Amino acid sequence: MDFVSHGLWGGIAFGRTNRRSFILAAACGMLPDLVPFGPWRLAVFLGLAQRPPHHGWEPPDPWSIPTYVYRLYDLTHSLVVFLAVFAVISVLYRKPIWEICAWGLHVSMDIFTHSTRFFPTPFLWPISSVAVDGWPWGQSAIFVPNVILLALLYAWFWRHSSGARRRRS
């Protein structure tokens, strides 16, 4: 799934308390893609790395992507790593920071929206390299319902949250 959708899903699922909560949840929802792909995309943008050949909606040639992107992807797309980080942060703050669960939601969604041909989701890394051969998120059968569901959820949320604000006034 695209990282913007992940941020929006994270925000609506775990950040409905207030603006700060929403921003943290949305950031945690995007984090698993921004960490591996962000530095590489920035380097390409700045001309410090070669732009991979682009073939429309098709993913780039996996060989054109630096190895460190794959290593960081394994790290950020692991439910094992997510749970360990969530536990450590919960202990440090002496309470769970629920917005971080947007990261876990991101990984859980990617398990079924990535094929094994291009960035399969290593959700049990480093214990296992097992991956599910899911439906690629770029297909209209996944992408269009995703956008429609997000639009409906946000419309519902804004309608109900603005009504609650009016009742409080």
C-alpha cells in the first residue's frame, strides 16, 4: 500500500483523540516505508543516486534498488521488531503509546497487499523469512476500494467529530 494511505489508516485507527495524537499515529503509519525508501528517494532527487528505470505502473527493477533499502525494509516491516519497540517504549513511558500501533497496522496491511515478486513483507523477521504472496496494492482492485474506504471513514469521522464539537459549544 502507498505510504500516504498507511498514514491515513494509522491516523483514523489510532489518532482520533486530538491533533497531536493524529499526527503521531499518521507518522507511525508512514514510518515503515519512509525509513527504507526516504533516504534513497532523497538521494535520487538530489542526484546523488541513479534514478531507477520507470515503466509506468510497473515496479522498478529490483536490482536497481540499493541493498540497504532491502535491509531497512526487513527491519521496519517486521511485526517482531514492531512488538519489541512497542514494548520498550511502553516500559520507558510507563504506559502504552497506542499511536505507535499504526506501525503494526501498516505491516499487517502490507502482508496481504504485497506480492512475493516485489518487496514481500517479512512480518516474522528475524525469526523467519516467510512472506505471503498477496495482491499488489497498485492494482485497481485494491487501490480503488482503499481510497473509497478512506474517504468514507474520514467523512464519517469529521461529520461525527464536528457534531460533538457543536454539542459541546
